[in-house]
Amino acid sequence: MKKISSLLVKEGEEYMGIINKTDLAKKIIIEDRDAKTTSINTVMSKSLISLNGYVQRSEASEFMLRKKIQYLVVT
């Protein structure tokens, strides 16, 4: 079993958002939605924040703290 905590959501060739464990807990379980019929678009976080892959890990960590984000897309 793989420990995956988030997935990027892609439409065609473009990334549209990200879904993570928190999104699932808050928007499916707590709001008592049916996981089988609820669209990913309604539960995913739509704003993607990214940095290029050449940034140092310490810089990325500092950036995440400043932006108060838990997930960062590295391109």
C-alpha cells in the first residue's frame, strides 16, 4: 500500500487543482457527501502554488511557511 496524501487534478494537459486528505475529510466526510457521486471539482483546492525544481529544500520550506500552505507543486 502506498502512502499518498495528495494528488494533482489534470484536465487535458492542464493541471486544475490538488486534492488531499484534508479536502476529503472536510468536504466529503464532515459535509456528509456521497464519495461515489461527488465530483472531484467540488472538493479539490483550485489554486496551485508551485516553485521550480531548482529551489533549495530550505527555501521551499520557508516559502510554504510564509504562504501557510501544506502542499507545494514542484515543477
